[in-house]
Amino acid sequence: MKLIKPLKLEKGDTIAFIAPASGFAVLTLHRLEKGKKFFEELGYKVKIFSTAKKNLGISSDTAENRAKDIMDAFKDSRIKAIITTIGGNTSHQTLEYLDFETIKKNPKIFCGYSDITSLHLALYSKTGLVCFYGPAVITQFGDNPKPDEFTSNHFFKAVTSSIGEIKPSKQWTDDKSVNWINKDDLKKKRKYKENKGYEWLKKGKAKGKILGGCLPVILHLAGTEYWPDFKGKILLLETPEGEDFRKGESLENMDSALGDLRNLGLFKQIKGIVFGRGFGYTKEQIKQLKDIISYNTRDYNFPILYNVDIGHTDPIITIPLGVKIEIDSSKNRFKILESGVSK
């Protein structure tokens, strides 16, 4: 399938905010407004769709209404980029209601992470659209007093030009002690730690198109018509929050999910893995996670890069899914080889 790259984002363009899964934005409207203000002060216009201000409990709205917001955003010729408010666990419910032919004819920048993986992979599979695995409104762009500079710089690089080599951040955080619902984020700062940089669980060099997302969410599409072709790809993986949002998903579940990917034959198809920093784990749990990754990829010699700034920790980079990248342990290099947008 031919790769479709959306037009690059330019000053004056309109950005849509939508909520394809969780309605958490309703509980943190101050962060939604801060995200809006951030883009407007930079010279962009923002259109907030109805799902961004709805909450039915598990999801922002019905699957049909969430899909309608997605379609309306793609069909609106004034909108050049769509950014999701947050993730959740129900984006895949919208897929049966999407008109992929219409989306294919109206390509736009589509950005988000975590549960938005379902939409990214389905859009890639059905249309060839390059989607962007990157920041969301509530979690990153709504930060006080402004988004992390590392995060915002990498986002704008990804959606306006080309990225090139990606260097690790100098510090990072997975601190969830600041309560957004109580607006503690307006007066408290999260605690950051020193970033020790890239780690290579398996050494080597690989080039290929990068594709993937949040580890357990990928499995929502297994066995469906939305499952993409991973042959020759470099697999992007990262871990989410668990039932306690301050802690990571259980290592048992991560082991199980990687085992599922193994049984699906995915590791026979790919050329390498780019793995994010484990979220919400102790040092001992991080060691266990790395052992779990190595065990489930036993018998395979492709390179595995760990501790990349993607996903549920901050700051994060923005990765155009479907473009060619290179990973090389001998040079400690992670490089995006082509732009995800067209001129």
C-alpha cells in the first residue's frame, strides 16, 4: 500500500481536539483550555469537538458519536491536524463506524498515544496514512505553565519538517502524585529524574518502517481486518498505566502480551524493536521488564533499543508511524530517515 503523508502544519492552520476513548478531559477542563491556549498563542486555531467535553463513564461518548467526531474532523477542509485529548481503552470500538475511503481522500496529521494505537494502526492498515505517535492535549499540551520543551520541540519537528537523529532527553518523570482533578498541577511540579540514555537489550543495526504503539492495545486488533502488515518493520512498543494509574501495568500482563505477539508470529517478521521507558515501575521491576522482553524475543537476533522517550513517561518524542528509521547500537543511534509530512 502506498504511504500517504499529510500536509505539514503551518501557522494559521486549524487543529481539532477530539476524545476517541476516555472522557477524562471533562474532569480536567483547565488542562484542555491550557492546551488550546498553547496552540493559539503560537498562531494556530483550535476547534474543540463535542467528545472532548463529554464523559459517559468508561468513554467520552458512544462509539458512533466518537466515530462521528473523527469523521467530521477529517472531512472539515479547514482542519489540518487532529490531536486526541487522552487515551483510554475503547478507541477500537469506533473502527466499524469509520469511512476509511473518505479519510484516505482527506489525509490529516493525527496525533495521540496509548489507546490511540488502535486508530493509528487501523488507519495505516486501511489507508496507508502516516499517523503520529506523540503527545495528547490533557497529558502533555495542557501542562502548567506550558508543555515540556523537549516534547513540544519534537512534536513540531515531526509535523512541520523532518526529525533526523533523536537524542535522549536529559531528564524524565513518571510522577503521578500531582492531582490534576484537584488542580494541584497549577501549583505543584512533578519530580524528575536523570535520564541515563539509551540501552541496548540486543545489539545490532536495522533499517525499516516503524510501526506499533502501546503494547496491550496492539492486541485489540489481532485477528481483525485492521491488523497491519508488520513484515520488515521495526516494532515500536511501550507500556501503559495499570488499574492504579500511578503505577505501571502488571509485569504479568506485559509478559503475557509479549507472549501473544510471539505466538502471533510477529517476531518472525520484524527487523528490530524500539521500546519506550517502562512507566510506573521500581528499579527491580524495570530489570524484570527488560528480562521479560529478552525472554520473549529469544531465538531472534534483531536489535532491541530500550529506554526511548515515548509513551506514558515524560517528556516524549513524536514518531511518524510508517516512515523509515534506523537503529544502530554501534553508534548508539536512533534516527528517523524520512519526513512524516508532505510539503
